Amino acid sequence: MKDLTQQKALLMAFVVSTLSLCATLGSTVLVRVIVKQSPTIESRTVNDQTVSEGRRIFVKHCVECHGFDAHGEDGLDLHDLRGGDRLIRQIITGGIKGEMPGYGKTLNEADVHALVVYLGTL
């Protein structure tokens, strides 16, 4: 009788552990899917005028390194950027030491927003 109770306890512990693990992994996968599919607040405010303005800013400030097609010449390929709008904004304004100048003092907030939106369309 004692063996049956221990077996039930072990089985119950296994089931609970498995369910807990599945819930944890499932929520992690769900969060990743939501984050990948959910546009950031900036991306929701996309319109043709903003994209055009972003392209104009890109041509003026970024083409020299990233090329007209943004596939990179001296700079990186800017297609399919990952990391989200916040990170892209931070890189635009702060630059990358030894790689890219920061444009935080050159571009105003609206310009940075337009550039982030434009890059999101690539």
C-alpha cells in the first residue's frame, strides 16, 4: 500500500513539474511572439509623410556610409533591423563609438522619429 502512495506522489510531482515547465516555456514563447508581432508606439504612427521625411533625412545624413539602398557600403546593412525602435533611436542619437557618429545634436525629435519610422519600412 505504501508503494502505491509513493508512486502516486511521484506521479503527481512529475505531472505538476511538467505542467509548470510547460507553462513557463509557453509563456516565454508567447511573450517572444507578442514582442515580435507588436509594433512599438512609434511604428503605429506611420504615415506616408513621415516615411518620406525619414527618407529625406536618411539621404542627407546616412547615405554616405549606408548607401542609397541602405544595404551598407562603409556602414551596416539597415534592412530588417532588430532590437526595436528604442534601441534604433538610441543608436541614431548616441552613435556607436568608433563606428558611427551620433546625431542627437544634429537631428530634432521629429527628425529622429521620422528616420526610425523610415528604417522600419526597409
